[in-house]
Amino acid sequence: MNRVLAHTGARYPIVQAPMGWIARSQLASAVCEAGGLGIIETSSGETEACKAEILKMRALTAAPFGVNLPIRFLKDDAMLRFICDSPVKFVTTSAGSPAKFIAPLKAAGIIVYHAVPTVETALKCVAAGVDGLVVEGAEGGGFKNPEEVSTLVLLQAIRRVTDVPMIAAGGIADGKGMAAAFAAGAEGVQMGTRFVSAAESPVHANYKQAIVDATETGTLFLNRKASPCIRALRTERTKAIAEAGLMPPDTFARILDLYFGGDMEAAVGLAGQTAGLIGEVKPVRAIIEETVAEFHAICGRMGALAGGGF
């Protein structure tokens, strides 16, 4: 039995990443309705707005959904307490140690997966009692560990030392990537950039088009002289940051002008290397159904190979 499906209650083991300001009810409910697991973000720090988005989900879908708690970015325990008192049954934690969060979440009957970028972090989280891991490779967009390890390598390395269920994140935008992740030990996948560019994504058309137009080298790894690092779309602004090696303090000051105003130089447009694999804006349902169909077709071909010979 697929443990990620058992833990999430979703029809397919496809999770939408918790992008700040973007991963709200409009996108998350579309993912849930298409059989995946939508996740509501709280990294924006807009506690009351995020609470409202969580409550709004029940009016938009009867399917299960999850919430992300980015530990380092939470101002207090208000969101944790709200989640524990809500009908939410699946939470991903990230950006810090989940140790203090696990007991209250589990006491509320909530399944907890923590996002990890290294084997060492994975082992600490397993020891702390998480139910599973979101394994984040360097290909993914957003905040990254300075030590770049690909998703495929990280999945295999973590699977060598623990048997907890893993959701692969980074470098996955279709059924091919999903099949590769499952071959390396994953039981689910998380997609961010693919859903940012979806028809139901709330971001400006310019942002979606920038993802569609990007090549496989269309992102840059920023802030290499500090931590955390960030992967974002290649623009004049991000090229200057990459050359300097450090992000200026105002890097995210106008992020909403980029996300929703369409000014691609206002801030840094977070995106993973899968931008180079995305050729058009599609509805969420088409993305999920095509991913699942391609995944099964590939697994069928690989199964035939298991009969002997190449």
C-alpha cells in the first residue's frame, strides 16, 4: 500500500508545494478536486489571511488538504494552535526543527512530514517522530540548502538509512520525473513550479509566461555566500544578485508586485529547474491526469523490462 496516500487521503500521491502567497485556496482547492493534495501556505506571515484561506477550503472542496508550517517564519504559536483545533489532518513542517511541533500536532491526530535537504536532517527528524519526509533536492525553486544535492541522489541516500515514507520535491513536473522519484524510493511527489504556472494559479500571466519561456538553464542559484540560498528565474535582477553572491536586504520587498503585478524585475521570481520542462499553461486537472497517465505508462514499460533483457 502507498503510505503517502494512506497518510494524505488523496486519490493521487501528488502534492502541491506551499508557495508563499500563491498556495492559497484558489490553487489548493483545484489540486484537491483533481485528486492531488493541495497545501495552504503560512510562510507569507499573514496569519489571519491564511486562517481565512484554510476555512475557505471547506467551501471549495470536500477532499482532504494540508497546511505547511514554516517554523522559522512563524511569529508565534497562533497558527499551530489554530491548526490543532481545525479539521486539517496533514501538515508539512519546514525551515527549522519540528521537534516542538510534533507532540501537539500528533495529539490533535495530525500526520506530520518535515521537509529535509540532507541525510543528517532527515535522521534528526525521524528521531524526533515525524511520520514522513518531504525530500527537497537542489533543483527545486525557492529557499535551498547551500550544499546542492539533487533529488535523485538525496532520495537514495535517505532511503539507505530509514524506511519512512518520502515525498520527492525538486525536479518533478511530469510523469517521467514522478517515475524516476518512485524508482529512487519515493511514494509521492511534490510539484511547485508546475502548479505556479497552472491556469488556476493566482499569479500574474507574466510570471507564468516567464516559466513557460525558460530553458533548463533558466534559473539561478542565489545567495551562495550566505544561507539560505534561493533558486529563482534568470532575470536582470537575479543575474546581478548571482554575480554579487549575496542578496540585498530589499530582495523580497516588492515580491507581490512580481507575483500579482507582473513586474518580473520587482523581486526574484522563485522557480525550479523544471521551468525548462514546462511548455504551456495548463489547467490543474490536465497537469495531474497527464502526470498520472505518463507515470503508469512508464512503470508498465519498466515492468516489462523486469521480465529479462533490455
